[in-house]
Amino acid sequence: MNDTITINGVEIPPGNRESIRIPVAGRYTSGDVTLPVCVINGKKPGPRLFVSAAVHGDELNGVEIVRRLLNLKTVKRLRGTLIAAPVVNVYGFVSQTRYLPDRRDLNRCFPGSQSGSLAARLANTFVKEVAMKATHGIDLHTGSLHRTNLPQIRATLEDSEASRLAHSFGAPVILDSNIRPGSLRETLNNLGIPLIIYEAGEALRFDELSIRAGLQGVLSVMRSLEMLPKVVTKRRPVEPFVARGSTWVRAPESGIMRTGTSLGARVESGAILGYVSDPLAEGDTPIVSPTAGVIIGRTNLPLVNEGDALFHIAVFEQLAPVAEEVDFFHEHLSS
């Protein structure tokens, strides 16, 4: 039999499912702001996986991914434990903003503290009551406001277990990205808990392809951990490619951007990605790609200031196979 797991003083025995609301801080009007968590504790032992979303309060795709995950009948056959935290930054989620009321970015405040800022206290609560109860983690994100991301995984690939999770997720692109100070990934890396980050879509929007890809990815990771039974399919899985680097293309000047370059497009070095012009049509300034690669992120806002990040390009050793796999990925999710 699996072990009983305790979260916020609530014991969840093997074979049980429990929704828990963990107090974070008080409201102005009395009562508590709570962190919602659903725990499914399988009858048989296995890994303990947490899946979190909305660490940035305006990133909504992950919330829907977790909701769909919890509604699946297959989770009743779970080995080990699933700890789902669909809305971590409850303050930002309610106010439809990335940040907390004190304007702090929660993902720069980990591991937090019991006596620090509001962000530090929320971070500390999440780490102690959710993350530290798990053996593995998946954190779900989107692009920031007015930016959209191609489905991709970010991880520390020198960690062999994190690398295994990243490859099993099934996103077409994996970035071996640097760990940022104060991030959840830095804290879990220090604790020896492998974590992967899923990035897809845009803030304050549901993107169906990104949601489907995220749900399938979480399930693929759970199957690779043997938390769920394997499935037999005739369709080959998506083969992820690890980028050897990435770069942002920035606006050469302020103005109105026009572009036909789409997310997932293959571009060559020197290719024109679009143009920036002024409203009086006194001239166009081309936006030129400094490298060959695949567009994995882009702005959706046509009004740009000089230096604004416009296109995020991932660089690979061999470009053609990556572009083909991105096309296959879109076909697979659209069918």
C-alpha cells in the first residue's frame, strides 16, 4: 500500500482524493485568501508529482490543463500521488495580473519566508506544503502579456531526471535554460527535486492547441514515471529537439510592426521577419533575423518601442528536422 500524505494538517490515506484550501493571508474584509490544492493519493506506491499553474496570475492555460487532468478517469488508476495546484498566485489570478498586490513577481521570491513580504509568504507556503511533499514537479506557464510561446519545455538538462522528464513530455522544443535567482526552479534544484517548465500560449487567453499539448505532456510524464499505465498507439510520439541556444530579435526603432512571420516558422540568417514604420508611411525599417532557427516566441502587439523584444528564435545544430517536427506536432494536435 501507498503511504498516507499530509498537507496543511489534512491526512489523505491511500486510495483517497481530497481538495484542500491552504490559508495564505487574511483579506481586508476578514476571512482568508487560500491556495487551492487537490491531492489524489493512489492505493499503490509510486512517485509523488506536483503539477502547478498560475505562478504568474495571468497565465491561464495551465489552470485549464490541471482542470482537465483532474477530470480524467485514468487518474483513478494512479500509482503514487498527484498534487495539483491550479492557481498558485491567487491574488494575481483574481485581479488578472502577472504580479501580487505588492507588485512582486512570485517567481523571483522563492523559497520565501514566513515573515517576509506577501510574495515571500506565499512562496514559502507553496514550497513547504506542496513542492517539498513531492518527488517531481511540472510547472505550467504561458508567454507574458501580448507575447505567445510555441509549446516548449525549459529544464536543467544536467540533472538526468529533469532531462528524462523533459524528453518524455513530448513538446517539440527543449531549452536547456539558465536558472534565474529566486525562481521555483532554483529552489527545487537546491532541494534535489527535478522540475520542468512548460511554456505555451499567451497570458489571459486560452489556446486550445497549447492546452491539449500540455495535458498530453503531463500524462506522458506520468506514464514515464509509471504513475499511469502505458497506452498503445499507432501514431509515433513527437521527437523533441534540444536547442543549443536562443536569442531575442528586438525592434530596430519605434513604430508600428507589420509581420507575416508565424510562431513555429523556420527562418534563415538575414531573413526579413517584418517591418517597422510610422503612421505617416514615411519609410519601412526591416526587422532582420541575426541567426537561423525556429520562432518559439513572438509579440502579438503591433505597437513597438525601440528595443522591444519581438521574436524569440531557438537555434539548433540541424534546423530542417526541427522544422519538420514542429509541423508534425501541429498536425498531431490538430487532428
